[in-house]
Amino acid sequence: MPNRKRTTLALAAALAGPVVVVGAPAAHAEVVDVNYQCVTPIGPKGAVSPIDIKSVRSGGGHKLTMSFQKGVSSSPVELGKGAMNPSAVIEVGGADKGKVQVSGPANTEAIPANTPIRISDLSGTYTPKKSGKVTFTAGVLTIKALGTTTTCTPRNSPGPSLELDVVGPGGPSDGSTGDGSKGGGSTGGTSGGSSAGGELPRTGPLDSAAALGTLGGTVLLTGAAGVLWLTRRGQRPAG
């Protein structure tokens, strides 16, 4: 009976291990409402659009993708396919400072007159200059169409849509990938590369789940070893 009780306690400790050792994720993202006020050729326009910014490790930097969930302006005339070209600025803050220029493809379908202009996903590359926690916030949006330029500026001082732990030049060379996770063979900063196996680490809930599974497997194996030791110890002849 004592041996069975010890075995049960060891298994419980093994399964509970991940809850204790898992820390906070290195990346934090959230959708932020941005109040864009636009200066257009026919007068001021504006709208609030939820903005999402995602990051994917790419060589020594991070590929950023900025997504608009709602249109922020409109045109008095129809915009034919390929007539509208968007671009924007992502403001970098925290441990590093600067701006990231992002751009996207022209509209793939015609946009009817007086209809909110849906902006395609905009992307660009951020290369860390310093190490630490860095924030990324939606900045000025520019829409070029039919020879005109519309500039949309955030007026509600939006908060960051993304936070990352990054490694700049001369940062630690212990295998850090620059986004807080560990990679195989990356030295961080501009000399960093993809993680082991050639797959780029991604930010988001799936990565946290993968890390949880890995840590859980490690603790479970440790717990299993303890179970075997306790079982054998309990079966040892009395001497």
C-alpha cells in the first residue's frame, strides 16, 4: 500500500509540473481600435478600424504584418481593380525607437463609389537595433489612388498592437532567437537566422501551446523516472 501511494504522488507531481514552470509568453499581441482621421482630395473623412500587427522571425529581423479589419476612407468615384495602393508606418517604441514602413498590394477588385475602402494586409521588415521589450503601434496610413493621395492619421493615441522581446546587435549569443524563444544555432541580432529545422518561429497562441507541450513532456519524463525508482525501491528485498 505505501508503494502504491508513493507512485500516485509521483505521477501527480509529473502532470502538475508544466503549470509551475511555464512563464509568461515573450510576445504579446492584441487588436487595437485606431481612430483614423483622413485628409482626402474632397475633404476630411474618418473611421475607427481595429488594427492587428503580427510578427514572424525572418533572418536577423522580424517580418511585420499590419491588418485592418474595417475600411477607413471612401472614394466619390469607383476605384477599378489595381487603382488603389496602400502603405503605412508602424511606430517602434520601448527599448528601441524608430519607424517601420509597411506596404501591400493594390486592390484586387473594383471598389464602388462611396464605399469604405478595405485596406489589404501591409507588411515590412523590422531589424532590432537594441535588445529588450519593443512595442509596435499603428501609425500614419497613406492611400494613393487615381493620381491623388489620402493621408490618415491616428487621433486617439492608440496603444501598441504588438510587444516583442528582441535581441539587437551584440546581444547574447546563447541561441536566443530575438523574440524571447530559444532557437537552434541563432546568435541573435542581425546575424540571427531561422530556428533548427529551417522553420521560422511564429508569435501567437500556438507557439505558447507548443512550448507548454515541450515543457510538459520534459517534466513528465522526469516524473516517470521517479516512479520507476520508487517502485524498484519498494520491491527491494528486506535486508
